[in-house]
Amino acid sequence: MGDGPLVLLLHGFPQFWWAWRHQLPRLAEAGFRAVAMDLRGVGGSDRTPRGYDPANLALDVTGVIRSLGEPDAALVGHDLGGYLAWTAAVMRPKLVRRLAVSSMPHPRRWRSAMLTDVKQSRASSHIWSFQRPWLPERQLVADDAALVGRLVRDWSGPRPPDDEAIETYQQAMSIPSTAHCSIEPYRWLVRSLARPDGVQFYRRMKRPVRVPTLHLHGSLDPVTRVRSAAGSGEYVEAPYRWRLFDGLGHFPPEEDPMAFSTELVNWLQDPEPDR
């Protein structure tokens, strides 16, 4: 929606592009070209048998920027989409104009928290459970993907998405192969921790982010602890702004779309965001 500088929106789990329905018109009204894409294997994207490591998924994102005929984009990512936004900003810095991440620490910060913080490891118990073969996929789609609805409600603060939105996410997860493709990135994140490809990836992520960065987080997020996300600024060698939304959980773009959109638009329009 809209015309102007490109803002590319990346959804998280267990959602698809529709998670940004509130932000798309707001960004367009503010003078941006707002585009929300489905990550690989979700929604209308191809369900490929491989390629769910963050490097490949981030290259999907930068490939979309090029396919839209744009020289660069402001990347806005939530949850897994945030992880990929961090990654793309490091791997293809010339294609990322600005970076905004919600509910996800920098990949190296995420890795450290998962391995050293027992409370964070417990909060991310779903990621550990995804390491089992086949069973997680079956659980996600059972009873019309009822588990998706429970996860969205449990991970939200006191203002979760409404029943209609949750039903939409359940329907999207019920599309054949979507559950498997949604889980595969999390399998890579854990199984690669001690593998050469994982070690190489996290070594590569030592390179700092050199674009203005906005980091958004809900104070009641039960999946990614505030303590885990805070501190990601050490990997940013550019203006870095931290914004904590009081009373929101893991889905700020939907729990309080007005506050989230206002913060995002004001920051995108600020020609010199300060540290």
C-alpha cells in the first residue's frame, strides 16, 4: 500500500503477512510504500524442502527488495521476522536503510540467552519441543490448529488479538505443509548451535549493524524476556532506540496497533534518530 520509500514488513510465528494489516494503511498514509511478505513456507510463499536457515531466509527478504525494483528498504520484523531482519542488515547492509525489530533480540544475544539463562530457556520451551520429528507438526494442525489459538492467547498481554484474527491464523496454519515449514527455522536454530554452519553463522553475526535501529518490546512478553532483548544495542554501531511498551505481550503490533504504528512511523520520519 502507498507510494514512497519502501518499508518491508516481516511476520513472526505462528502468523503470516496479515499480521501487519493495521500497519500497512498507517505507513501508506505517512508517505511510505508498505509491503508485507510471507516468509518462505508460509501463506502464499513456496513450500520448499530446504532453505530454512536464517541466511537463506534473509536472502529471500533481500531478494524481494530487489524484485520490487527498490534500491533499499526499511526492514520491520516481528519475532522470527525480527531475527531475519537483524540477519539481513548484517548480510546485505547496502539493501537495508533502517531496521525496526519487535519481540526479538539480536541473534547473538538470543543464542547467549538460550544457552545461559534458564528462565529464557524455559520461556522458549516451544522451541525445544519443536526439535522432535513430525509430532510438533501434527500438534499444530490438530483440531483445526487449535494450538495456534492457544499460543497466540497465551503469549499476548491482557489485550490479545480477537477471535476472528486467531481463527484466521488457525486457517493459515492448516494449509498443507505450512506447519512443517513454520517449524523448520526453529529446528535449525537449535540443531546448528554446535554444528559448523551454526558456528559460522553466529561468527558472521559479530559484524555490527550500521543502520539506525528501533527496538520494540512488550513488558509482559512471556516468550522473549525483556532482559534477553535488552542489550542488543551492543551489536549496533548506529543510532539505536529502545522502546518498551508497558502492559503488552509478545504481539505489540496487534495488541496495541495504534501505539506501535505511531512509534514506528515517528521513528521512520525522524531524519536523525538519536541514540
